[in-house]
Amino acid sequence: MAALKIIGILLLIVLLLGLLRVGATITFAEETVVKLRIGPLRLTLLPKKKKKPKKEKQPKKEPAPEEKKGKRAHKLPRLTLRDVSELVSALHAALRRVCRRLRIDPMEVTVVFGGADPADVAEAYGIANAVVFSVMPKAEEIFYLPDPAIHLRMDYGAEATRCEGKVGISGRICDAFAILFALAAPLIKWFLRLKKAHANDPKPAEKTGEASTNPTEQTTEKLSA
């Protein structure tokens, strides 16, 4: 009976930890501020507090590492455009199923394009608008974005482009594990298909400087000579 109580308490603790909400908020302007939230706790990762300088210790002399002898590591097959597109489509399908669990809020970004050449400023502004209008609908399908706000402007008097805003992402710990498991399955399947597809690839040709040991090749060489 005592063992059942211990198991029940452990399961309750795991359940409570899984429901714990974690998140991060990034504020970028003249200074970047990164804050981490774990349940009721609030931590500031950036900017870091300045520490008092410590006395420098003399580095210890380490012995020279010995050269490792052994077999060469197995090289992975080269990826083709088709392999990459298959991977992207598989991960996109998995993300659409599970990443709605993640909440991206707030999302307030302002980009002011500037520069010396007005033509370059207008071109960059047009490209950025095309990217935003093509990417944001897909992002809203994958993630939960309650109120995204992206503002693009031009300032011909500005010397350079500047960007400022605030972006936050949050979710439960159980949601993070669900996303990892959902991404692991298509990734493993894709890797196994890739390995099987490239298993029968032709081996690289032998060096031209090496003499042929095949007797039939030697006779044909003599006849041709």
C-alpha cells in the first residue's frame, strides 16, 4: 500500500511539472533584453550583471594530444534538393499538428528601412513586405498567434535600417515533449529513407596512377598498344 502511495505521489508531481508553463520574452532595441519565465519564477538572462574582475590564473600546461588512430568516420550521403524538400514537407506537416500548442504573444516588431541610396531602401522595403505577407499566413497556421503586429516603414533620412520590438513564446513542458516526439518520428523515417536511397550509390573511381591487376585489362592494353 505504501508503494502505491509513493507511485501516486510521483505521478502527481510529474503531472504538475508537465502542466507548468514556461516561456521567454525578447525585447530588442538599443539593448537586447531576454527574460525567462518558469512558472512563477522570472529570470533575466540578458543583459548579464557585471561581475567583479577576478585575478587571472596562469594556464596549466597540458600535454600534447596524441593522434588518434582508427577507422575513418562514416560520411553521411550528400543531400540533394529533393531530399531537403522531403524533409521540409515532413517537418511542416508535423509542426502543423503540434505547434499550435505554442503561444507567441506578444509579437510586436517595427522595422524602419533607411540608407544612403533611396533606391536600395525602396527595394529592401518591397522585399520585406513580400516576405512578411508570404510567411505570416503559414506561421499563423503552425503557431498560435493571437495578435501579431509587424510594422514596416521607410525613412530616407535615416543612415541605416533599425529594428525594435518585443517577441514572446510560451508553452507547457508537456507540450515541448509532444513537439519533440512529433518531430522525431518523421525525422527518423526521412533519415532511414535517405540512407536506403544512397546505399547503392556508385563508389568513387580508383586513382589513375594505380596499375590494373585484372589480367583481361592487361591483355586489352597490350593489344591496343
